[in-house]
Amino acid sequence: MSEIKVPAEQLSAFCIACFVKLGLSPEDARGTAGNLIFANLRGVDSHGVIRLKVYLDRLRAGGFKLQARPQIVSEQESCALIDAQDGVGQVAATVAMKLAIAKAGKSGVGVVSVRNSNHFGASAYYAMQALEHGMIGLAATNAGPTMAPTGGREGRLGNNALAVAVPAGNRAPIVLDMATGAVAWGKIFLAQQEKRRIPTTWALDRSGLPTDDPDAAADHGLIQPFGGYKGYGLSLLIDLLTGVLSGGGFSTHVRTLYQELETPSQVAQTCAALRIDAFMPLEEFCRRVDAIIDEMRSCPTAPGVERVFVPGEIEEETERRRRAEGIPLRAALQEELRSLGAQLGVAAPF
Amino acid sequence: MSEIKVPAEQLSAFCIACFVKLGLSPEDARGTAGNLIFANLRGVDSHGVIRLKVYLDRLRAGGFKLQARPQIVSEQESCALIDAQDGVGQVAATVAMKLAIAKAGKSGVGVVSVRNSNHFGASAYYAMQALEHGMIGLAATNAGPTMAPTGGREGRLGNNALAVAVPAGNRAPIVLDMATGAVAWGKIFLAQQEKRRIPTTWALDRSGLPTDDPDAAADHGLIQPFGGYKGYGLSLLIDLLTGVLSGGGFSTHVRTLYQELETPSQVAQTCAALRIDAFMPLEEFCRRVDAIIDEMRSCPTAPGVERVFVPGEIEEETERRRRAEGIPLRAALQEELRSLGAQLGVAAPF
């Protein structure tokens, strides 16, 4: 059994059916599946249907509460606080982003923070919802403590992530979606298999020292924040603007996705929108974004570099290709999805 | 002649007198000097009185317009656009931050962008103005193009900077103030003098390749964005939220401080404020910030590391010391300031 390609609509329908069988409302199921499929389409497979299993496990175990309805706790002209009631992160963040967009429509800016949430998948999904409204969108999340502050050797901060989407004119929108860790664990595991050294900026060994040995990193080591102490500062800032500001979990109080499946993870998120025509006509802004994109792309390249990209450009190209050709699924993932479907009486679309 | 320490008030009065002699209003002179002295007090000497000479040169040559009054171009409930009229950056950014704070006081959030500005010194100065109002403050600026996008080998982005200040309770506020470059040129010049290799993440040689040779970096090379492509993305994002959004200069249209002294530099800034009690009582928030600070500080340290710091902590300690002991000035800087004063008939306070 080798890699196959599955149309996005079929894979999405499969995820929706699984969620609904477990008791999620059709609307919540569509939103959650939409986020997973979005990630796969854009080539961010780490946040795609590979997460379906743990989502289903958490829905069953109680770590994601099936019947949760996000509640607005407090509200001002330009900001609001939402309690996700320990439901699926995608559901609460979609509500939050909608509210931020509505507020920005009136006052120019909207900032909505969410507590008692859970893993919400790819951040860009929410940030990009602002685009069709002529707005800049932002979404940030904290996560379970897997990184140390600079100089430390124990997890105190999550691989907290931030996405910002900026509309363009004739070009694809600029979409920056980044975690604050230097690297995903997957790359370190790969280096282990291939017996390659890793850059000393990627990980710490168990004593807290930078290491170029992937085995030392994997043996109770930690991922480093990207870019040294600046990445640490940004990760802390995201936790302040999500967990601390919302009244939710922060630092060591946030749980990771794959542990304690029956316990809500106390994740917090913040979504924001900025209406562009509060500053200048949207068309003018989009022309200016096209111009700065062209400034980047026209930059002479270093030896061995074919093209200069702007953030989101590679993902946009991947999305166009995968919408046409389908989402590639490796054999092991096909097997996992088929088995998940079988447990719930949902036929896999492959 | 060796290093001396000068009381902040005396050094500030000297800068104010120089600015006023050139024709800046006393209020604008105080604000601008306040920003330079703030940087010195916090140990950010690169943005302190070492900049007085180029500021005076630009005020004389016309690159900073003496009589400029920042004008509000457009305004909404929660955001505004200001034209700095090519005046001193400190003056316009102070107006912008005040307006952002006023807007946040009403709606919860304020975002004010500034075009036709100039160098505005240390970003934290503006972000921290939100603190006494029980708000989180943010200030960002673009700068002349000195960095290449990832994969490029020509300047397309500035060492764009961002500061965010978050109030705490019994601890010092968290103040993250960071440029998006991996390192200041000064560190590369130092490595040249000491004939030391530099990390390959700091600079590119003139062909655009990472180099560990400080001489190759200094010979028409470029500083790299910090943290690789993520730092590039953040630098581009700051330019989008300042230069592009404000209708001001961006990318290659921004001029650097030390060239073309007679030409306004087309720098743009954005200031923002978020009112905390729109989300929860300020006291509760401050307790939570203290708690996350303690989570960081209590992290067990890596071998050889004495303490874990939070952003702004070192600067706060430096400020306390320098307020008591004075601001250290090396011989060459004393000489420069004395000579600047002599040209204007202002006696140096040392």
C-alpha cells in the first residue's frame, strides 16, 4: 500500500462524519474538519488529518467537551472575552474571529480572547478569515509547556504560535504562520534515523545545554525557542496575550494535546482584526502590498537560491496543487483513518 | 580622559538646550531628549545620546523638519492615521501613543499609525507609556533597508523593531523590545578587531551566503534576520503594519538615518494600546503577570547560567543603578557632546 491522493471534499466529509458520530453538532463538525483539511491543503500536514485520532480520543475521553457552547464573558466596543467551556478549540476560535471581525467592522479594530479552549489547529485558518472582509487578521495560541526560557532547562512555555494574514491585490495574500520553537520534533527524529548532527540552535540536552546530537535532544531534552532569547520573548508575549489576558491557563498550567486525554487542556487563544479602510482605501492598500511583495521577489538571490518567497506563498501554491490533485496520504495514515472510521461505522473514502 | 558618570537630569537638560538652540519647541525638545536619556538609563546606549549628533545634523540639514506638527489624517473609534510632516520621530510617536491610549480608554483598543516620520529611538519608550494607564502598549517602526529577505542578497527590509510593554504587580513590567536583525553591526566590528569568528546566523557575505568571517560580513555584506525565515517574516510584517498600512515609506523607499541628511527618511510607525480591564480587573491581571514571571524565574537553570531573566528585567535593573549613579559616558562621546554643545553655545554638564 503506497501513498494515495484523496480529494479534499471526500476527506473532509469523512472527518465530519466521524465527528458527528461521536456527537459533535454538524456545524461544529464542519468547522473542525474544515480546519484540519485547510492545513492539509496548504501542506501543513502536521496539523491536518494526522490529528483526527487524538481529537476523537479527546472527544471520547472528555478532554474536548462535546456539547460545549462558547460563552461571551464580557464585551466592549472593540474587544471581548469568550469562555470556550472546554470545547473543541476550532469551534471557539471561529466564534472569536467572527466577533473580532464584527467589532473591527464598526470601530476599526477587534480583539477577542478565549479561555478554557483546546488545541485549535493551524492558526492561519482563523487569521485568513479576515481577508474577505478587507481586514488584516491575527490569531495566536498558547500550548503545553515544552520549551524553557533562555537559560533554563525545564518546560515553562509552549511552542506558542502566531498567524497574521494581510490581503494583497493581484498576488496571494501574505500569510505568516509561525510557531515560536526553532524546529518541530519531527525534524530531530529524522536526524536520529539518518544519524545526522543537528544545528546547535535547535534543541537542548537534558542538562539544558545546546546540543548537535539528536539522540541527546530526544533523551529528555527540549526544543529551543527560535532565534534565541528573542524567540523566548515572543513565546512569553503570546502567552501573556492569550493565557494571562484571558484568565485561562498559561505556562505550566496548560496541558499538551497527547497527555491526559480526559482533562481539558486550558489552552487560550486571541484573535484580532484590523479594518484596512479605516486607514486607506482597500484597493490602494492592496496595490501597496503587491508592491512590497514584488520588492521581496525581485531581490537578487544568493548562490544556489532559485527564488525569494513571501510568507504564505509556498502554502498557496501547495493549496492550488492539492485542490486539483487531492491530499496525499501515506500508507500508515490511511490505515489509521480507516481504523478510526471502522470504529465509528464511517467508511473511509479510499 | 576616562569614563565619567553624568546624572540623567543634567544630560537631559543639555540635550534639550541643544535642541531648543536649533529651533525645536521646548516641548518637542523635552520629548526627544526624554527618549534618548530613557535609552541610556536602560542600558540601551546604542539609542541614547550617541544619536544626538546625527539628530542635530538632520535638524540643521532638513531631514528632520523643525517646525513640523503631526496632523491627524483620519480617525475612527479605535484607530487613527497621523502624518508626522517629516518632523522628529519622537514627537509624532508620542502623539500617536497618546491617541492610542485615549482610544483604548473608550473602546478597549487603540491603533494609531504614523507616516512621514523619522527615526524614533528606543521603541520601548512609547510602549511603556501605556503602563500607567493600566494598558498593554505596543510600538513598532520600520527602518532603512539593510536586510535581505531569506534567500536574497540585497537590502529590502529594515532592521524593523517592535516593543511591547505589559504591566505587572510587584515585579517590574515585562518589556520586550527587539529589532528583527540577528545582531547589531557593532558586534561584528568587535569580532573584526578581536579576530574572532562569528556565528553563521549573524551575517551574509557580499554574495548573500552566510559567513563566519566578520571581515567578509563587513565588506558589503548584510545582517541576517534573527532566527532565519521567521525573523524575515516578522520584519516584513512590521513593514506591512507600519509603512504599508500608514501610506508611508516601506522596503527600499525608507532611508537610513546616517545618509542623505537633508532628505526626510519616510519612516513609519504604529502604536497600539489594549486596556486590560476590558478583559479582567487590572489587579487580577497584574497578579497573573507576577505569577508567569515567577514561573520563568524559578525555572532550573542550565549549567553555567546564574539566573533566568524576563524581557525588560535587565534594563530595569540598569535603570535603577544609572538613576542613582549617573549615565556612563566614554571619553570619545564626552568629546563629541562637548563639541556639539560648543557649536551651539551650550555648556556640557561635565
